[in-house]
Amino acid sequence: MKAIVSLAQDKISVEDVDLDPPKPGELKIKVGACGVCHSDLSVVNGVLPLPKPIVLGHEGAGSVEEIGEGVTGFEVGDHVVLSFQPACGSCPSCHRKEPQFCSIGEPNGMMLDGTHRVKLGDQPLATMQFLGCMAEYCVVPAISAVKIDKGIPFDKAALVGCGVMTGVGAALNTANVTAGSRVAVFGCGGIGLSIIQGARLAGAGQIIGVDLADNKLEMAKSFGATHVINGSDGMGAIKVKELTGGEGADFTFEAVGVPSLMLEANAAARRGGTVTIVGVGRLTETVPFNALMISMEGKTVKGCFYGDANVHHDMPMLLDLYLSGKLNLDDMVTTTYSIDEGPQAFEDMQKGLNARGVIVF
């Protein structure tokens, strides 16, 4: 089968690989679509320290092809969205209703049992986040699969596997955006646009999108931003304050993973406001908050992982919102690619051309 592989740092190629059948507790999935997410690029360039060579892909949807021993609740042909964070349901995090922090397995490129399912010749390949779904087929833990309505197109369903779940969840679950509030989103890529949609769903009264690219700002308006700011002059936070009567936004979000932008999002929040950091920076980077102002301004600074989602509840909910016309997934898919065009999809992502590029099988 074909898969998109990073053989070494900064290298992306389409390779013919072999896939072993599912072991107990696993499913084989015929992949229908896989989003091209910035986190995939972060694996390629080493920001996310996963071993190479590695099969990319963590934002996918497809159909169940084969069922491993002991798996219940699935039938061949079921349509599923894949979750890049398996949740066991029995660890302390799961018992605290924080399945996004499940401790069942470290994402180290292997399956939950510490072995591999994909090979390139005789060489075992790591898989991203227990999935490696940027491939025609993948073997995944059954606890990473969420059944969905068969009427939902795979290219739309795939987005809920990462970007949309993360962004909408950041607004609804992590920050708990309130009706009538003022929201500012720094970074209007796939995650930022999803945060904007989440803020709209929450009934925010003012939603401000901040980005460096005018095409992204136009997208932000189409997804629910009431105002947009081109922050290329470094005045984004000041302009947010101007738009909010000099006070600052009630809720601000950073959706890129750049320390300076995290500080800008913090500066744009009002005293007592909430700052949510969704972007993922490098392990070597730090964010120097002012030691005096942390106390004096009384802001809440939150990190957000996977939209603080309970995927078995939240993913079907988001897809129900899509089917009812309340969540726009159709316009999130800007361009579709074949698997052979995968490297081009990464180039287009780095150029900022898409809300989301999706590889369709």
C-alpha cells in the first residue's frame, strides 16, 4: 500500500509499505481521507520529537476493514473518525473525566503493545500517534476509533479528528466562552478558524481574527469573525484593545505556537480575562510572563490539548452540528489531494494557501 513517510528530518515522500493485520484490541481501517495538519509538519521538522522513519497522519476517517481479536462494538464497514489520543477509560485521568490526558501509552511511534505494524522492506516504521493514517490503510487501537454516521463524507469527518475538535473544543470546553463575550483569536489557520467557529457557536458577541495573511482573514470572516486585524505591523494586541473599547477581550486564543504571539494574546486580554494557548511551540522555547503583572492583572492562562475533548461524545456532537448546518466543515476543506500529491499538500500548507488541505483516497 502507499503511505506518506518522513524517512529523515525535513524529508517527505510517498512509499510502498507493508501493513501487518490487526492484533487483539485493534482495527484495520481503510482510510477515506486524512487532513494535512501542521502537527504532521512538526513531526517532519522535529518540533514534535517522534522517531523516524515514520508514517505520518493523525487526522483521519475511514471504514472498518478488519477487526482484531477481542474487539466489540464494531462491524466491518462501519465508518469511523480516528482519535490521535486513545482513551482507556480506567486510568486516573480517564476517571477524572480528562480522557485527553489518558496514560495508556506514550506516543513513541509504536502501537500500545510496543510493537510496529508497518514495514518498508525489512525496516519497521513508526506511526504517528498510534495511527499513521496518511496511508491507504492503517491499523489502530480500537479505542482510537469513534463510529459516525455513514452519510458524512470522509473528507469532512476527518477534520474532526484533530483540527476542528481542537479548535471548537478550545472555545467550548477549555475556555468556556460565554454568550455575548468578546473573543480574539491570534492565528487563523485551520485551528484558529475552528476556534472562531466555536466562539460563534457559544454566542460570542464580538469575534476578532488576527493573522498576517489577508487570505486567512477573509476566511476568518466567512467562518464567523466580526472583525479582522492584519497583525504584520506588530500592533495586533493594541488593535484588539481599540476594538474592545480600550479594555481588551474577555477571551483570547493563540493558535500558532509562537512564544511572541502567546505574549500578544496575553496582552490583548482584559484584566481578569482568560488566555488559552492552543498552538504547540518547540520544547526548547519558553514564554516570559511579567512576574508583577501576573498577579496585578488576574488573568487566567490555560493550555489546551485536543480541545479538552471526550471524543466519543464530542466528535459525534460536532458532526451532528455539521449535519444541521451549524458547523461549517465544507468550506474548511479548501483543496483535496491524491496520496501521490501528498508532498505538494505539505508545500501548500507551508505557504498558507489552505484552511485545510485533505488527502482523499
